[in-house]
Amino acid sequence: MIFHPTRFWNFMARGYARSPVKDNESYQYKLDMTASYLKPQDRLLEFGSGTGTTALIHAPRVSHIDAIDFSSEMTAIAREKAEAQAVSNVRFETSSFEDWPLPEGGEGYDAVLGLSILHLVADLDATLIRVYQQLKPGGFFFSSTVCIAEMGGLIRYVLPPLGAIGVLPKILPLTPDMLTDGLHAHGFEVEHVWSPSEGAAVFIVARRPA
Ligand SMILES: C[S@@+](CC[C@H](N)C(=O)[O-])C[C@H]1O[C@@H](n2cnc3c(N)ncnc32)[C@H](O)[C@@H]1O
């Protein structure tokens, strides 16, 4: 690709940090739904955490969050925000999800968050397997995913070729069914599937069985 994905996101980071949330009502719904599952003693992992907005919102509700992103610029902005907000229980690290170490001795996370990221990964199956491995038995996986195969207009035809020639990161042409099928295939129970309208990002709560 013209930009390696990490360089693309490093280049985008400051602009991304300035851009407002597009659909505040849906974002709030996803935050509230996630929060309803969280407990004060929980340890969370967020991957593709971007500029840290969501991790910093959930921070007061849990004991610790590891928030990782392979873009060092995104991590730098997230750390600046954590310092400005005096949040000390979120550790922002620059790492790909693929390289983040798996838990040793059964000490998995209580929950994993993957927001606006599953359509960007190189291998959806490998990612879902790794999410499962990062979780404790009984742990939750919260995801919100752009499903371009469901989108109206030309976007679903335009984005994949741009990804293929390397102008944009590669985008998987997902549907909500592909996500729920993938989750089931890799051992998750799917608890909740929600989208505000057809073609909008789909929010899924899945659980590693206890
Ligand atoms: C569309 S942004 C979403 C950021 C944030 N989750 C949000 O909802 O605003 C995707 C982010 O995922 C990061 N990313 C993409 N692939 C990744 C991977 N394999 N491992 C870690 N981070 C990744 C990018 O650097 C970028 O910050």
C-alpha cells in the first residue's frame, strides 16, 4: 500500500482527534450498553483504541484498562488526554492487537472492546480467535463495526478497490451476519446485536462462555 496502515493512521491521527462523533445518540447507546456490563473490579482491553475517548469514558467504572493501538500518534494523543483528565488507570500502549501478549495462567481480561476496528483487520477469524484467548471464561466482547456490504450508494463499491490499490487501509466487506456467524464459529455466545439503521455500524455484545 502507498501508506503502510500504521503510517496512514499516524497521518490521520490529529485530524481524527478533532473530528466530532458523527452520531452522538448511537455512541451514547453503545457506551451505556457497555457500561451496564462493567463492574468496578474489571480489567479491560481495548484494541484499536485510537485517541482514547472511549477508554477514558469507561475508566471510572473499572479497575484498569489496557488500551492499545498500532499508531504511535494515536497513542500519543490518548496519553495527552489521559494526563489532561488526570486518569491514571488506563495504560495506553503502541501495539498491534496481533502482537499484544496473551494472558498467562488464566488471567484473561473481563472484557475486550473493539470499536470501528473489525472491518480493518487483516484476518477476521484470527482476530476473533485472539479476542477469545484474551478473555476470561465468562468475559465479554463489545464491538462496533462498519459493514460496508450493507451500505447504500457507491461506497461499498468504491472503498474495497481503494484498499486494494493501497490508497486506503484494506476494508473487509462485512455484513452483520458475517460477524455473528464468525463469533459463533469461534465459540462466542452472541448476547445483543444492535444497529440504529440499515447500513450503520453494528454493535454486538458477545460472551466467552463461562
Ligand atoms: C477507525 S479508527 C477507530 C478508533 C477508535 N476505536 C474509535 O472508535 O474512534 C481505527 C484505529 O485502529 C487502529 N488499528 C487498526 N488496525 C489495528 C491493529 N491491527 N492493531 C492495533 N490497532 C489497529 C488504527 O491505528 C486506528 O487508530
